[in-house]
Amino acid sequence: MLTHTAASSPSESSAAPYTSPDAQQGPPVDEGEVREVTIETLGEQGDGIAKVEHGYVVIVDGGHPGEVVDVKIQTVRENVAFAEIVADDS
């Protein structure tokens, strides 16, 4: 009986880690989300390139290297998101 209990525990334990990595594999941003990013470089089309968690790339329309800006995520894809700078109207 002790062997049976030990065999059950690892299968229960392995279920929890399976859920966690699955959540990390998706994009770390959501459409409509506003967040602060630092523009690191320019892309081929002249848009700003920022990186967030896990090296995920956010392309920022009108961003310039070195800027720290608030952006609104417009489109999310598996490997890249597209965002626009949020105007600071305060």
C-alpha cells in the first residue's frame, strides 16, 4: 500500500507544474493592456522595438531608442505584439 500511495503522489505533483509552464508559453501581454516599456532599438520599418518578460518583442509605432513610454497593446501574436504610445493628457 505504501508503494501505491507513492505512485499516486508524483502524478498529482506533475499535474501542477504542467499548468504553470503552459501559462508561461503564451504571450506575456494582452490586447488593450497599457504598460510602460523602454524602446531599445528601431525595427526595419522605423518602429520602436521594446522587449518585456521572457524577451517577448513589442513593436511600438513612433517609438525612439532610449524612450520610456506608456503603450497600449493593439495586436498580440505568438511571438510579437504591436502597440501605440498612450498620450499623457494629465
